[in-house]
Amino acid sequence: MSWDLENDNVKTEFTKFPAGVSRIRIVDEEPHMRWTHWMNNIRHSVNCPGKGCPICEIRKFQKANKEDYTYPMSKRFSIQVLNRETKKLEVCEQGVTFFQDLKDVKNDIEKAGHSLLDVDIKVRRRGLTKDDTTYRLDPDEVYELTPDEIELISDKLDLNQYFKPHTPEQITRVLNGEDWKDVMYEKKDEDIEIS
């Protein structure tokens, strides 16, 4: 994050691959992995804290009783990229198959004497829905980042902090019907009354 403390309109951009070819440059050393639970009733996912997670406890109970899961669980991977199409620093969040393909491309690039930071990746998307979408990843051009691009990636996020797990207490409060915003968004200093 930058030191621009007055700008609270900064929105994290997530990569959206349209059908066809997009080009990205990976700017992180490695992906960030986390487990999430989708809460369909409120249209949000929570980052699983692991031990003590109330949703994991619900899932264990449902499994023991041979019931369908109320809250799906998925493994999510994220990495920051320069999106050549949007010309923005973005978070690319995808599933394991995409990142296995990316790892294969990384290994090929390293065999050629380069790193992911040296080479654009060509991402070809086929399909438009979650059920028919496939991706093909290939190395593209090798060239150095421009000074403007280097400055842009100096504002990379700490993905460990950005995607930090929600606490069991937060998840329980949301499960009990409290509003997502009231539970998940921390109050800013100016919201606190000082008497």
C-alpha cells in the first residue's frame, strides 16, 4: 500500500480474463493460498481460520450425518500481476488448475534462464461460464519492465495481510445474522468519539 493516507478510495483490482487472449506479468515471487467458505445467503466468502472455524464445525456435523454441505469450501490461490490489457496492478485469483499450469510455465521459463518477472504470460480463455471455461497459459515476450511499471508494482499488496483469515468470532457473528459490514469492516479513527 502507498503512504497516501488521504486516499481511502483505493480499490483493489482483481483480474478478469475475457474470452480470448490476455497478457499478464507476474510480479510476486510466489502465490498466496487460502481456504474459503462461500456463504450464499449473504453473497460473501470468508477466509477460513482453520482451528476453531465455526463453518468447519458445521461441515463436520453435516458430514457425520450424511447431509449436504450448507457452505462450500474451496482452495484459492492469488498472485499479483501487471495486466497488459488494463495497464493496472491487479490480484489474479484462480483455482488450483490455473496455478498448476502457471507453475509449469514458470518451470519452462526458468529452464530458459529467466524468471516470471522477465516474461509476459499469454492467457487464453475459452468459455464464458464456470462450467465451460478453460485456460491455456504460454510464455510470451521477454522484456524489461519500464520505469513506470516498476513504480506501479512498488505499491504491491501484502497478500498475507489482505487475505488474512477471518476470526472464528467474526464468522460466528455473521452466521448469527449480524450485518457483514458491521462485523468485517474495522472502524476508522475518525469514527471513534473521543470525549
